[in-house]
Amino acid sequence: QLQAVESGGGLVQPGGSLRLSCVVSGLTLEYYDMGWFRQAPGKEREVVSCIPDRGRGTNYADSVKGRFTVSRDNAKNTAYLQMDNLKPEDTAIYYCAVGYGDTQDVCAMEARGYDLWGQGTQVTVSS
């Protein structure tokens, strides 16, 4: 069955850390780019980060640069988003997405670049 499943969300205090995982099944992840997106209440979905199929050429939204780190383990068909120094404005539902990129070491920083989406995991940053 073709699906992407996120996990690792939760409630954390400002300054804390969380690590999100996205396990993909039904395809060989090493041939696909991965993206992370989020949507806060009342706001549009926005891109957080992306990582190309071979792991080189990662990209981040300005709002998370220096705090979030994207990675992947193709042998486990899994992508990760390490989130450090979390802020209340990071509160959102986080989604992973899978897409086929046609440019080596470049991944899409927009939703239209991805075809398979997870169901999302809630991240809440609050004291």
C-alpha cells in the first residue's frame, strides 16, 4: 500500500526539541525527493524543508534555518525532521510529502512538487 506516515509530534516547551519521522511504504524512497510542510490554524500550508533523493542539496524556509535539520535513511524508507529551539510560532500540523524530482540534488520548495502526502502530526509549542 502506497502511503506516508508521520510520527513524533507532541507538546513541547519553547526552546525544546522534537524529531519527526516519516515512513514511506509502497515505493523505493531512494528515487524520490521528500518535503516537509506545516499548516497552522487559520493559515495556509507552508513549506518547511526538503531533501533530494540522495540527501544532497537540502533546503529550508527562512523561518526555520539554523533550527531545523532534515535527513533521510533510504535503507529504512524514512525521512526525518529534527526541530530544535522550538518557538510558539512553530505550532502547526506537520506533513511529509514524496515527489519525483527531475533535477539532481535539487528538491521542490512548493507543494505542487509532491504527489504523496502523509496524514500529518501535531506539534504544539507552549509553556
